Amino acid sequence: MIRKFSQDELFAMAESEFGSESPICRIFKNCYSNTLEQTIGVLPDGSVFAVTGDIPAMWLRDSAAQFRPYLIVDDEKALQIVRGIIKRQFYYINHDPYANAFNREPNGRGHQNDLTEMTPLIWERKYEVDSLCYPLQLAYLYWKATGRTDCFDESFASAVSKILEVWETEQNHERSSYSFQRFDCVPSDTLPNEGRGTPVGYTGMTWSGFRPSDDACQYGYLVPSNMFAVVVLGYLEEIAVNVLNDAELANRARELAREIDEGIRKYAVVDHPQHGTVYAYETDGLGNYNFMDDANVPSLLSAPYLGYAAADDEVYLNTRRLILSETNPYYYKGTQAQGIGSPHTPPRYVWHIALAIQGLTSTERSEKRALLELMARTDGGTGFMHEGFDVDDPAKYTRGWFSWANSMFCELVFDYLGIGLNQQLNNGKGR
């Protein structure tokens, strides 16, 4: 199990390192408290519904990422909240493993007019591989942080079976019944080809309709999400062997991870004319590649953070140089900041999440500090992080309340202090 710290200890460490009146310390305290106190609702069954901020729905991805930092907290209430979130996540996956966001109860809110298999419990049904990765990661990290196996119950087993079935089915997308169409919207909010997405060939990787940004994939094999799937399938194999005593599940997870990983290495590792051998962001298995990175996680930049690649791996470093340069069409430089943005937000808007990931994957302590200072001075005067902000005017930003970004700031603070979750679990060195 990892070492845990009380809130008072965490705040004292931050004050000692950054100064009690520093912007970094002030924002850290704001962000730490806000997510834990303002984003959750405990339901009658003991599960926890967590909004990601200013949207009244629970995203599988965001709710997991938001609460990672609290696994190092010596606070039984906080750990019970994490346990309740895991319970709710697997309840939702059992309801529909293709949905990415859900309502608190079956109230019919959200995008009910989308042409897909909606239910009143579903807020949005954009299929994203990472939406299934994150709950597996959170359950695994909860086990490692606490030694408790109470989250590996019948609901978990049922949801895991559905996750594996979806990922195996989507290795051959033509076998899938999933489709998604939204009308009267921007092109990135719907899938072409009558909701089936652009054509793909078999690679061993698993298909994703949408990115972690909830934007449609240009090509169906989203490489960072497949990287994440390889990692969490390794977690699932470990759980199957050491907790569930299920050799069949362990073998199934191992084989699927092998197939996806081989697909990445065969179809997504490409020679770039400027940057050498790199990972493509997306491919279709038909010879087309998308060289870019998006601010949302999983991203190519986040590969060491996820545990897929070592931070000093040559292909990763080549890829890092590409995506932290203007070769990446979503890398922006301005008078106040530079970093990775997203087609999901306006041009020349950099994301705080991407800045945090840049710091969390850096091997240079000075770069981590510089990024914390950059994030702190681009809060738009609010004392919190945002989605994207204008690289020339941080007072212009999207999403005034975005808990995922707040939690990523906390993770970078913990990392800088040497107590980060990845550091303690030795989970950031790659495969």
C-alpha cells in the first residue's frame, strides 16, 4: 500500500515548498477542496454520483480522473467517496458499456435526440475506449492504495465481461451494432457513414468512435486510448490472478492486451520526415495517419503517465518533440503561454490538463516547477483551473468550473513534492 497524508500534512508541505501566500499554494488548496466537497452526491445505495463541474452529468472518464489524487489521502471519508464512485461507474457500465456520460437517475436529460440506443439514464452515448479504461484504472489504484478488494464484486465482474466483449467486438468494427448520429451540429459531434465512422482495416487494435474530448475520431484507431487499454488489461490480469483466482479471465485479458499492443507497434509506429520514428495519434489500418496530439487524456504526451511507455523511451521522446512543436496543429504559442490545445476549443486556447501532463511526464524538476507557475498565472484570476485559455489573454477561458483540470493541478503539485501516486506505485516507468 502507498503512504498516505492528511490534508493538513499536504497543505503544510505545499506551504513549505511554495510559500503559504503563493498562487500555487492558494490554487492547490482551492482545487483540492472543491472536487472533494462540491462535485459529489451520495446516493441511497451508497454509490456516489460525481459531476465534472458545470455540466450536471457523470462522465466515466472525468469522475475517475477527478478522484485519483485522493488515493494518497489519509481520510476514510475520502476513500469511501472513491469507493462509491467506483460502484456507480460499474453500475453504469453494466447499463450500457458504449455510453460515456450518465444522468443521476433515469430522468431523460442530455442528448436524447441522438440517433443511437439511448435510455433515460444516459446523458450521452459517444463510444470512447478511454471511458472503459478509467474505471478499471481507478478500481485497480483503489486496491493498491488501500489493500481492499471490496470493489471487485459481482457488478465489477459483470462489467468487466462487458468491457472485454466490447473491445473484442470493436477489433472488427464491421461486426459491431454501434452507430451514432447527431443532427444539426458541428461535424465533430457526429460520426460519418450513417453513424459508423470512417472505414478501417483490421489491426488488432480496438476501434473508438470518439476521442477523450468527445470529438469524433478522424481515423478509428485512437492510439493513446489503445495504449491505455493495454495498461488496464494488465491491471485486470493482475486482479484476476491475485484477487479473483480466475485463470480464464487472466488469459483473456493478457491475450487481448497482446493483440492491441502488437497492433500499436505494427500500425501506429511511423517514420516521420522531421521527427524520426513516432507514434501516430490515429490511424485506420489502411495507410492513413493523423500526426497530432489532443489536450485530453489519454494523449500521446501522457503515455508515461498512463504507464505505457518510459519517459526516456526513444519513440516517446521523438513523439514528445513532435507534439510540443508546431508540427502538432494544436500546439499554440502566445505572449502569455504555450502548450497543447484541442479542436474541441477555440484556436490558440491551451489546456491546463495538457500543461499538467507535460509536467507529470517531464524528467526535469525545473520544467515541472515552470509549468506549475504557468498554470497558476493563467487561472484568469479565479483561483481555479479551466478547460482552455487564450495564449495571449488568460482572462478568456472556457469552463469556469472544470474539476478534472483542478485535480490535474493537484496531481502535478503532489508529483513535484515527490509524493505523487505514480511515483509511489512505481507505475510511471512504462512497460
